[in-house]
Amino acid sequence: MTPKQQGFFFPAEWHNHVATWLTFPHNDHSWQGDKLAKMYPQYFQFIKAISKGEKVGLNVNDEKLKTFILEELDRYSIDANQIEILINPTNDAWCRDHGPAFLINPETKQRMIVNWGYNAWGGKYPPFGDDDNLPVQIAKYRGLEYVTPNIIMEGGSVDFNGAGSVLTSRSCLLNPNRNPHLSQSQIEEYVCNYYGVEQVLWVNDGIVGDDTDGHIDDTARFVNEDTVVAAVEYNKNDENYEVLNENLQLMKQMRLLNGKQLNVIELPMPAPVVIDDFRTPGSYANFLICNAGVIVPTYQCKNDDVALDILSQCFKDRPVIGLEATDIIWGQGSFHCLSQQEPSV
């Protein structure tokens, strides 16, 4: 029986968390030169913000890195009792994509993990075998059953409303570098059966600088069961204008399972975040919803306050926390890309 047939589903991100899982950055191919050390202060502020409301599970590559982290926790006044450190060899930091997908069954009070396959966004960044093994390692650590669908799937490519709908992009899920043997309808069947949803909603593409082939967590996110915030670019000369406007128009036509039209709130893009002549995929949509608040990347830009205000209107039940991410974004991802939540049941 599939997880869906057993009553399991992937809950919305605002569902209460037991913990949030991170894979501690150590790969200087992602943050080249001095950029890895430079991003650590922002990363520890991220850990600190999450830890105010839940445990933080840290996958750490080796004992040397563990020693460094423990020293830094004290330096940043992070409560070490809120941090669970596991020595798990990894290739890179993007836990949203290679980490465990936790499902819950509220009827039986059980949880399980989906062990999706991971190939570093179509084989772009080998090796990735250690990252691909991580869900099984965490399932064993938590004592949870896991199921292996044997297809490629990344957590950043899907976003859930917790009421049967998932939002995704054609440019990623239908890319031949992931599952070339599957049609769109077959991929939808996997998504529904293994995430426990009823409806797949499709936009087309992603933003400039995103090497994941268009992950949804840079462009559109559910903020409640019937509402999404959609990244928009108002400068018609910007490279992102056309694709984001196209996605916006598609979402305005979408209807949910209950027949209601999807409520779409526009979320402006930051000014282009360019580092060493490279345009990074800076976006306010790459926020993490956790117990302590909604952690939003900011980019030293006039739209920072605009985005934080819009998101504060969307989330009345928890604070919206803006954290500087200009050094983190060089790695081509931000707070949502770096994290994967573990829900309570």
C-alpha cells in the first residue's frame, strides 16, 4: 500500500514542528574561496532563530566540524540543548532537497519518511551519494519506517497547503534530467501517492540564477490552505519579469479541490542580488515557516521592508523575522533551501 492508502500525508509547513533539520555547510565548491566562512555568521543566526521554538537537527560531516559548531553555539548564545548533532557524511548543505520528507497519519498517530531519490538537480554537482543516503539515516535515528519510491524528487520543488493540494513547476518536475521515463500524469501519480495529496497545481518556470531548474520555493508559497504569495517583478526590463508574470496569471486561474479560486498575493522581488558578476536567485519567497516564526531572507534592499510587511499580514499567528542572507545566497539558495521540517503528529 502507498503512504496515501495508509492515511499518511505531508502536512503544511505551518503545522507544529518537532524539529527542523539542517545539513551543516562544509562544501567550498558551493561557497568558494572565503565565502564559506563569511556566510557562517548568517547561518548561525538562522539556527538561533529556529531553536527558539523547536529542536534543530544538524547533520554534520565529521567530528572536527562538530567541535567547531559546539564552540560557535556558545559564541552566538544558542542553547545547545536545542541542538541535536548527528555525524552523517554529506556532500552539500541543501537539506530541503536531500533531507527526509516526513509524513504524518493523525488517525494512528504515526509518522514515516519518504526516501525520494536525489541526483543533485539532474546530476549537476557530483558526487551526491552521501546526500542521497541521508533520509534513511535519519529514519533509523528516529526509529521510523521509510518508503522508497525510486524516482528523483526534491523538497524545494513542491509546496503544500495541507488540504490536498501541492504547487510545483513544469521546468523542474518534468525536466528530462530527473525522471525521463515518466510522463506528467505518471509523475502526478507518484506525487499524490507518496505525499498523500489529491491535486497537483503547475506553474511553468523559475527565476534567473536558480540552478535547480525552477524550484517553486523561490517563486510561490502557500501561506494558508487557500492562499499563496507569488513572487512578482515589476520592472519589465528585468529578466524575471516575463516568467513571473506568466506564473502569476496561471495561479490566478487555479481552483482548489473545494472549487474555490486560489487567492494570490503578490510578493515583490528584491533588487537583483549580484555577487562577483553573478546574479543569485535572491527571493523573499524562500522563507521558512517554523514554530518560532517565519524566517525571511533579506538582501539590504528597499523591498525588504515591503516583503516583511506583506508576509506579516499573511501570518497573524507568529512573528515574521527578517534575517540577512546576502552571504548565504551566494550558494544559490536561502533559508528554505537549507532546511526541512519534522512535523509532530
